[in-house]
Amino acid sequence: MRAYVVERPEAAFSQVELPRPVPSAGKVLVRVHASGVNPLDTKIRAGKAAHAKQPLPAVLGLDMAGVVEEVGSGVTAFRPGDEVYGMVGGVGGLQGALAEFVVANADLIARKPKSLSMREAAALPLITITAWEGMVDRAKVHGGQKVLVHAGAGGVGHVAVQLAKAFGAEVFATVSAEKRRVVEEFGATAIDYRAVSAEQYVVQYADGEGFDIVYDTVGGATIDASFVAVKRYSGHVVSCLGWSTHSLAPLSFRGATYSGVFTLMPLLTGVGQAHHGEILREAAALVDDGKLRPMMNERPFAGTDLDAAHALVESGALGKVVVDL
């Protein structure tokens, strides 16, 4: 099969021929139609994501959408011809999705949303699972709440905004001035984080009390701002980039709580993989109900454009790019 390999950190992708994999028990073989390039993918390629535990050389690529080609023994949820999507590899020594075929644990995938193309579906898995685990699983978002999403125009951020809206919350999102229209189109009130401080926007948008949920998708100083912006007693801060060192005093003095999100854990440990499939099934229903849609790159990328696709994501111009395979 055709595959794209990175031999060493920061090296260019090279096209190679590899043996077509065979699905073992509980797994499916998927013919990949499209794969998403996330910021995490670029960090793995650069050798800057030790937590992903992906030694090079390797076939990278976390996300994919495609068609089931073959199923292993014991798989009853899927059959050849099913259109599916999921986050299935590219970490923990697993072959990634930047190949003609990939073997995936059946628990990790779901039927793709009927209303989306393969390219659109491939944009969703990692960012949707990450947003869902924080907003729904950890923070238990519901109607009547005020929710703040940091970097609401980013990959995880724009999904988190839509999930909070879908569950009935009033949503606010920090963005740069040039990206305010993005979050407004998803139904959020835009906050220019460069123009106002956390203390100021808490007064302006949360009655000085703080937000019920604050989802940090940036890390660093934004976590500290989140601790200031969260509501007293009942507030909940969630972060998918909470890896640095912070004082918990502002959070503690508000009597609020914090949760971390580590989306790769089921892939790295094998524990909890079925929940990823469950999330993607729920997300597909929201998509087909018109409550969730991915941001897409207008420029098409092919497998031979992988270096350019990674460069675009690394530049920060787009939170995610989809490559057609």
C-alpha cells in the first residue's frame, strides 16, 4: 500500500510502499479517503511531543475518514462498505492514517455523519473528542450556564463553542479581533483578549461573578486567566493543555474546580477506547441535526502536499488542515 513516512524529527515526508495490514480480532481495515493534520501531528513530526510516544520513523496521522474494507473476527458493528471516521493511530507506536489503509480498533470509530463529505468528517475526530471530554464529560455543560471558551476560533475551540451551544448554554469566546466573526457565526459572543483583561470581561459579560465553565485550549498564562474568570463555588475550569506550573490560589480562593483532558490516553493505554466511539456517534448525530460543523481549509491538499499542509498548521494560520489521500 502507499504510505507517507517521516524518518526523523522535522524531516520531510517520503512516499513508500508498505505491506497492506490485516485486521486482527476486534479491528477493522479502513481504506483512508482523508486525514486531518492537527497541531499535535506537527509536534509529533518535529519530535516535540514526548507524551504521544511515537518513535520515528513512522507513518503519522491521528484522524481519518474512509470506508471499511475488511473486518476482523468478533467485529459486528461494522461491515465492508461502511463509511467511518475516527482518531485511530499515529501515536504510541501505532500506524497513523497517512496511508492507503489503516487498521483501527473497532471501538475507536463510528459511522461518519451522513451530511458530511469524507474531507469534512476527517476534520472532526481529535478536536471533537477533546472538546467533548472537557465540555460534556468533565464540566457537564447544560442549559442556563454561561460558558467561556478560550481561543474559540481554533480547532478544539470552535467545536467546544458549538457543543456548549447545542447543550443550551450561553457562550462567550476569546479571540483576536480579526477572528471575531468566526465565533460569532457559531453563535458565541466574541471577547478580544488583547483589548480587555480577564477581570474586565468577567464584569462585562458575567455580572462580575464569573463563568460557570471556562475551557482553556491554549495553556500557559491562559490557565491563570481562567482561574480568575471562573465562577465562585460552582465554577469549573477545564484545560486540554494544562502541562505547565501554576498557582492554584486564585482557583482555590474562588472555591472552584479544575479538570484536565488528555485525549490520547485510550490510544496509549487501550483503556476507555469505546468511549471515543460513543463520542463520535453522538457528534455525528449533532452534525446531521445541524448543530455541529467543522471549519475547513479552502485549499485542497493531497498526500504529496503533506509538507505544505504541516507548514500551514505550524504557522498558526489554520488550526487544522485536511489532506485527501
